[in-house]
Amino acid sequence: MDTIKKLKNKISVLKSIKEQYDVNFGIMVVPSIYGEEQPQIYLNEEIIEFCYLTGTTINFDMYIYPEE
């Protein structure tokens, strides 16, 4: 959420960069799960709207660690 808040007022600039340089934007979410924890992933409307407006993809790379 911190990343989205910092970039939210730059949506028009990001869209211009995307069009001018034909780049793709992406956000990588990397949760770490320990033992029997239940993973929870939640994307609120603000995150979804930002990604929609900027054409940003969201990727998840989960790391699961056994209980120690």
C-alpha cells in the first residue's frame, strides 16, 4: 500500500511513460508463510484501481517455510 500511495498522484506520468517507451509495470507481492499459518492476500479497491489505470500487473511469489 505504501508503494501505491507514493505513486497514486503520478498516474498520468506513468501512463505517458508506458505509451512513450512501451514498458510494462508490475508489482511483486512476496508473502512469507511459516508453519501452518493461513495465507491471506487482500487487494483493496485503491490498489485495483491504480493497477487498472496504469496497466500494472500484480504477481505473487509465496515462500512457505516449515515450522522450526
